[in-house]
Amino acid sequence: MDRFKNKVVLITGGAAGIGKATARAFLNEKAAVIIWDLNEQAGSDLAEKWSAEGHKCIFARVDVSSFEDVLSHSLEAVSAFGGIDILINNAGITLDRSLLKMSPAEWQKVIDVNLTGVFNCTKAVVSHMAERGTGVILNASSVVGLYGNFGQTNYVASKAGVIGMTKTWARELGRKGIRVNAVAPGFIATEMVEKMPEQAIEAVKNRTPLNHLGRPEDIANAYLFLASDDAAFITGATLNVDGGLVL
């Protein structure tokens, strides 16, 4: 399929896991893809591999927690491609501890990447979308942002904040032709989750009505839908992709 032919998609945290699967999915639909990530080796290797296959894909090492870094690279991207049609704020980290053990530095680091990073990237590209009168912004939240989770004060706060920003931006930007939505994954079989103890993974599977972890491609498919014209009247929504975990 080529639903995104002639579209430019910027994906943060696109060098691994869900971001990598999302980049691959949009390339398969003929989009040009810009990957931002701190992992320079992985990102460069992917861009080189996919470009050699005939896709339009470039990589830049970007720290989303730095507005100056984000703004500089966003201007480069707009100059190179003429604009950004779809922004997927996927970059995120975890530094899990209970509240009694969590340091202020651990709190701030997760907020800087997961919440401020989403603000920085959206702030940097949204004016270009507004000038063109069209655009899609998709934000990575999490089911824990809706329901909380033990030992994740910083992560939960960041993901709940993303949902709040999504709703606010949908209200502010709709009249400018820009749709803003969020995706709330459940437990997805990424490298990070697969490092969990086997007993913990089995417990999650048993709590999930579909009885298995999600795949990165499941989240990528949700992004594809929300970015497409099939979702043209959807904005301000948070789509749970969790196998029924939070029912």
C-alpha cells in the first residue's frame, strides 16, 4: 500500500523497539521517514540499510530533552524535505523506583525526556504544519498513564501528562487543520519488557484477556491508522492498544 506516498514522517526514538517498527511500517507505505534517536550507531545503520533498499530514510542524533537541539534539527528536516506532515513523539525512558527511593534526579530525567521532550518536538514543528494548514501529531502515552503503576511515579506522571497535552493541543490546533492523538500501549514485547523476569511476564499475560504480549507492530499499526485519512475525524483521543489489559 502507499497511503503515505509523498508524506514526511518524523519519528523520535525510532532506532529500536516500537519506534523502529513504526518507521518500517511507514516506509512500507511509501513515506519518507526521519528517525531521531540518541543511539547513533543503531539509527545510522537503519537509515543506511533502508535507504539501500530504495526507501527515503535519514537519521539524526537528537536529544529531545534539549529544545535547542530539537529546533536545529527540525529546521534541517524542513529544509531537506520541504515540511513535516506527521510527527510521532515516541521517544521515552524508564527509571523505576518506589516514591520513597526515587531521587529528584531520577524524577527529572524521565520528565525531561518523556514529557518535556514531547513539548519540545511538537513546539519545534507545529508552526510549519500550521502554515501549511495540515498535519498529524501522535504521542506515545501508556496504559499506566491512565491507571497508575507501582514504582513508576515519574513514568506515570509523564504519560498522564502526555494525555493532557494531547487533549489541549487537539482543541488548540484543530482549526489549523492539525489532528493530535495519543496511543496508550500495554505490555509490548520490546527488548525492555523482555528483560523482565519470566515470572513477571507470565503474570502480565495471565492478566491480559488476549493472553499474550503485544508486538511492536501492533503499536505501529495504530499509528498508521491514526495518521491516515481513515482517522480524519478523530482528534484528542487516546487509543488503548493493550490486549484488554485494563478492562
